[in-house]
Amino acid sequence: MLSFTDFDAWSDAIRGADLGLICDGVEVRRWRLAVRNLGRVVVQSAFEGGGNLCVGANTWGGPTLFMPLTHGGLHVVNCRHLDSSSLLLIPPGADFRIQVRRRAHEWCSLALPADFPLGRGLGGLDPFATSHVVRVATPALDRLRHMVASTALEPALAGPHTPAHEAASTALVAAATDCLGQVVVEPAPLGRPKIDRAAIVRRAVSLLEEGRVPRPSVVDIARHCGVNERTLGRAFHDTFGVSPLAYSRLWLAHRVRRRLRAAREDDATVAGILTAHGVWDFGRFASLYRRQFGETPADTLRRHPA
């Protein structure tokens, strides 16, 4: 298992997803990741030393199953709380949103083969339309979760491909088939369909990432998304548990952190980098930054010379 003391370095090591990750408070300055490529399937097991707000898309050729290992009820996925009997099913190319606020936690994932029979046993769900939170018979899910986590940590599977890799892959595919064959489909809610919060969040995050508008206001973001401020706020609270403004501040801290990590201490200053990003209240920003990353901006600059 790889160990990290830096959130960005850890997030760069995650495989099989196009991710936008924001650290949301650090409990312990430690992140870990284990990846085992078994040929037909890939398993990952991770420990995060704090909270995380995530938007992502599955880049594997087949479906991916995401399962919390600890604090399952704190995982809000696609605006729904997970529990011990649910997982996130992500078809190839589909996007997803995951929120865990300010708590260290663990999760695992299983990337299945492209020919995995995804439509079987899903009770009428369109398995390729989008990612789904699905409820599964608990014994089958417990077995799959244990198999994925233990396989990801198995030292004998860390090296070159052997017959053991093939055996583990076959066992995991069988367990996933059994698990998804016991999906409990919840009835669709009655009444007016909810506004597509996923589309609102995608457009808002893209505005921040493009950087065309430096430090956009909530009005700017709402206008870009084609919704009013109240609808924008509801979409962000349901998805990430924070307001659009709070999310924008967390995102800005990540942008500043990347610049601090790339800078040379002898030709850059914290003040210069902050003002270049439109930050003028240094003390308030430093307090937010420390809560988010467990260190000050000056610590980051000293620790990561280019």
C-alpha cells in the first residue's frame, strides 16, 4: 500500500477515473492507496485522512463498483446517503459525485471487465444511462466488499501476473455477479421530477476550472448554469453539503496550493501568490487553508520547492 502525506499526490495516484477532488478538512495528515491489477479486473482500497468533495467520471472500459469501508452513512453519493446495504454502480463513461465531510474514512472499488453483463438483475434500471446508488442483499454485499478490500491489500498480488491473479479475478467477477443479481430497486418518487442537480454542478465546476472568470460570484455561477441562486444553492447543498460560495473557496485554496507546490521558495512569496489569485485577506485565508490541509501556505511553499 502506498502512503502519502499530501492530498494532491494521493489523488493523482488513483486510477480509472477522471477526478476533481477537493480536500474538506484534515483529521490526520495521511492518505493511503493500494491498487491491484488482476488482468480482467482492477481493485483499489484507500484511506483518506480527511473529508473529500469529489466529482468524477469512470474511465475504465467496464463498470466500476464503489463501496465505503468505514463511515458508510457519511458518504453522500449522487445526493443520496449510502449505508451498509448500498453501493455506487458507475457504468463506463458515467459521472458521479461523492461527499464525505471532514472525517477520515476508507473506501474500496472494483473495476469490472468491459463484457460484464451489467443489465442482468437490475430490475428495470437502465445500467448505462448514469451512475446509480443500488441497494443489495447485505450478505452478498458484505462478501464482495471484504473480497475487494482484502485482495487490494494482498502482497502476493502486487507483482507480475500469475495464476493467482486469474483466480482472484474470476472470484471477484463471480461475487459481483451474485451481488448485482440481488439488487433491490426502490420505487421512483412521486410528483414532479427533481431538477438535474448533476448538470448544474457539472456546469458550475467547469466554470471554476476554466478560470475565465477569476473568483466568480454566486450570481456569476448561477447565470452560467442557467438557474437562479436558490436552485444553485440547493444543488450544491444536496451534492456537497456546502454552499456554492464555500465550495468556491475550497476550490480556490486547492488552486493556490498547486501554485505554492510548483513555486521556488527563493523566487516566490506567499503574499505574491495569494494576491495573484485575488486573495487579500491573508489571515482569514491562512486559517481556512490550515483547516483544509493541516498546514499553512508558508509550510506548503517550504515543503515543496520546485
